[in-house]
Amino acid sequence: MSDALNRRTFLSASAAAGLSLTALGAMPQKPTGKIRPIVISSANGLETVKKAMEMIKAGADPLDAAIEGVAIVEADPKDNTVGYGGIPNEDGVVELDAAVMHGPTHGGGSVASLRNIMHPAAVARLVMKRTDHCLLVGEGALRFAKMHGFKEIDLLTEDSRKIWLHWKETNGKDDDRFPPPDDELDPIVREFFGIRKHGTIHCSALDTHGDLGCTTTTSGLFYKIPGRVGDSPIMGAGLFLDNEVGSAGSTGRGEANLLNLSSHTIVEAMRRGLSPKDAAMEAVKRIVATNKAPRNRDPKGRPNFDVKFYCVTKDGRYAGASLWAGAKMAVHDGDSAKLVDCASLYDEKAPEN
Ligand code: GLY
């Protein structure tokens, strides 16, 4: 049988068996160990932590569990900040960024500005496992994904198209090419512009052997300049782990994390012995200290944006921290999944921007 035929047979057999392309590149199952597992995620990751914990208890690798967990949100058309249904760039095209890191091998892979592929985190794992590189972008990342059997789909849903169109028609103060519509706003659009939402999903998993895996996946900044890449696919910025120490990741304004390599900062702070909460707060304070551009500061000089951090130590302690109050994170401690409060630097809620 030719390789191509083998591949087609495998893919149709996988589909028939209910296996998805997100499983491509997954590690073999292991017998479960004795350590209490923990899975953490951002607030949009309650189903993610449930799925990842179920897989870890069945002996999955922690990175595979994290990837399958975030795949639920990547496929969810109602989450406009990740994967399918993500808010597009200024041209109306959805561009996805994602990265993965694997504790036992200290391996990592990522993709950026990837179009038309629903599961960029699974593609990032293949970059880690099937190339000698860490990051593929744009057209090259798409060709690589297709080479491994991922199918192209239009990631723009009707809801995300309507939201983008409203932004395009109302954005430029002096731009009269697109007069705003006279008719009632679609409720989907009204709700979206009522409270500015932020998203992205991070997931870090500690398995029953004390091994770590993590991923961050996103559609990035709403209406971004085509080709803009945030922190999510950059190891050290939107995620980082060291299997001897712990794992960390972030959601929120990516540029602040790129300028501070915040996830690396958190893991290094945990290595020095700081608690997860204090380590995450160190990254928060670093962002405040380095945020010099007046356009990014409120009248009191504080950042006019939010960034949230999530971290877990190798011995299973975890915390979240953000600049502004009200952030939550999802946690599964082996018994149940729940949303818990993140610590915050300021007592006020995040400014809308
Ligand atoms: N943190 C996601 C982004 O800035 O793209």
C-alpha cells in the first residue's frame, strides 16, 4: 500500500473510530501514577479542565490532555476569542496563534497567523514533534497543517462576521464610506460591543507522575492588523514551563507579555521559591513598571488594559493573578472542576477599552 493510501486509510479509520485530527501526534497512554493531578485554565476553560482531567486519569500525557481540553473551546463558535468563530483581523479574516510546551522533553512548538485551521494547538504539537523547529507562521504553517491532514474550513461564523462588520462600519470617526446601519443592531452585536470582551485560552496540566504540559491558543486581538502576532505562540510570553518547577500561561494584552516575557518570569520566580500567587504577582508588577507609553496608561498612570496569569507548581499548588479585580480561573483538582478567584493588583475592575 502506498504512503498516500496508508494515510487515507488511517484518516478514514480514525474518523470512523471517532478519533479526530487533534489526536495526531499524541503520546502513548501510560499507567497512572501516584501524584494528585491538577489542571488549570482561564475562566473560559471549565469544560477544558474537565476533559483534560478525564484524560489524565485515563493515563494520557499532560500536554495531550491540555490540547484536547482546549480543542473544545477552539471548536466552540460561541467563544469569539479562540479558534472557530474568533473575531477576525481588520480585513475580516480569522488568524490563529497557538503554542504548546511538553515538560518531560522540554519540547515546544507553535504556529502564528494560521488561517482556515480550527485546531492550531494540535498543529503546534506537530511542529514540536515532526519538525526541528519551534515556530511556523502564515502560509508555511497552513501548508504544514494540510500536509498532516488538517482540513481547511472558513473560521468566520455569521456572528463573528456581523461583529466585524459593525466594527468596520463604525470605527473611523471621519470615515463616511460606511454609514452605520439605520436598523436595530443585531442582539449578538449589541451584546458584544456592550462590554468589551477579552479571551484566549491557556491550559496547564500536571499529571499523576508529576509531569507538566501546557498550551495557549487564541484568535488574538480583535480586528488586528493582518499578520499581527501576540504572545500566545511565543514561548516565554504567553506560556512557559519547566518540568522541574512548574507551568504558567496568560491571557489578555499580548504586547505587554511580549515586552516582559511574563510566563518565563513566573516560572523563574517559582524556581526561586515564590508561591504561585507571588510569582504571578511579580509578573503583574513587572508589567506595571515597564508600561511607559502614555497611550497605554490611564489618568493615574496605571495600565489601561488587563493581563491575567495562571500558574501551577510541580507539587500541585496553583494561583491566578491579574492587574484588575474580578478575574477568575478554572481549576480541576482531581475531584471537581470549579472557577476560583484570581488575585489582583488593583481593587477596581478592568477599564473597558
Ligand atoms: N493574549 C492574546 C493576544 O494578545 O493575542
